[in-house]
Amino acid sequence: MRKSVPASDFLSEDPWRIFRIISEFVDGFEILSKVNKAVSIFGSSRTSTANKYYKDAEKIAYLLAKRGYAIITGGGKGIMEAGNKGAKAAKGQSIGLNIQIPHEQKLNSYVDTPLDFHYFFVRKVMFVKYAKAFVIMPGGYGTLDEFFEAITLIQTGRIPRFPVVLFGSGYWQGVLHWLKNTVLGNSNIDRKDLDIFKVVDTPEDVVKSIDKFYKGD
């Protein structure tokens, strides 16, 4: 016979977590379904405002927003803040998908459409579902996670192909060398899998890469 559950533990039981998960999906779908087209920008929350990559992310977001793209970030500091700042400066839609973590991440002041998530996997669905492109700026584990998830979904045909742009060849050269010489070298991917993403070094080339994809060139 099932033991009774104290009221204080009622919502912490696994079967009841599904309702919180559903509510996060519903809120995300309801708000983001109104976005016409968007680009998700990823990168480190530790990047300072004086850093070159902060300024590059700000310019990338500005240029894309001027082309009618909403900008989606994780809503926090660093590269995320730069993306939202650039979008706002261009009078574009600036979206922040905030995550609740032990060391609470606060929304940056440049977000005008905020969404709050408890579950990383729900948040990741929102990044992918409503994006026409991913821009991957220098970052850490979270940024790598988003990059590899996107290219895996494309490689396996789970989502339609869309532009995945790595920014900063100098920063990513170690990862690129490993993919080409170790992963491909051991036949764990096909050579064509390296074409799923592009590597660029200027904000203008980010925009050109996305424009070229959607023009079918």
C-alpha cells in the first residue's frame, strides 16, 4: 500500500513534477509563438563588458535586429547581456530565457521579453524551436552544450537544418582540431558533418552566413 505523502512534500514527488514541466512548456510556447523569426546567441556569462567578444556580440545582435530578427539569449550577464543590449539598441525584440540555478542568475536590464525556467531541457527546446539560426560565441560548458546539441539534432535529422555559426576561430581552434583530427580521424563522424556549422571572425560575416543560407546560395 502506498504511504501517504505529507502536504509539504506533495509537489516534490516525481509524478507531480510533470505539471511544472508542462507549465513551463505552455508558457514558453505561448509567448515565443508570437515571435516571427529569431536568432539565439550563446556565450559565457563571465565575459566582461570590456572584452572584445562582448562588443562583437553586441554588434552581431544589433545587425541582426536591424534585419528583423528577434534576439534570444539566456538572459544573464556577459555575452547574453551583450546580445540583449544590441537588440535593444536596434529597437528589436530582446528575449531572455532565464534559468533558476543555485547561484541565482538575474535577468540583465536589456531584456524586454523575459521567461523563467526551472528545467534546462525545457529552456533548450525554446532556444531551438523558435530560432532561425544559432550564433555560438566563446563560452564554457553551457555554450558547448548548446553547440553540440544543435549540431547533433541537425546531424540526426531531428530538426531541419539551419545556420549554426561559431564566432572566433582563434577561440575555437582547439575544438575544431579535435573534431577534424580525432573525432573524424576515428570515423566517429562523417566529413560532411563538419559542414553543419560555419566559423567566422566578424559580426558582418555572421550576418552574411545567415543571409546566404536563407537566400539558398
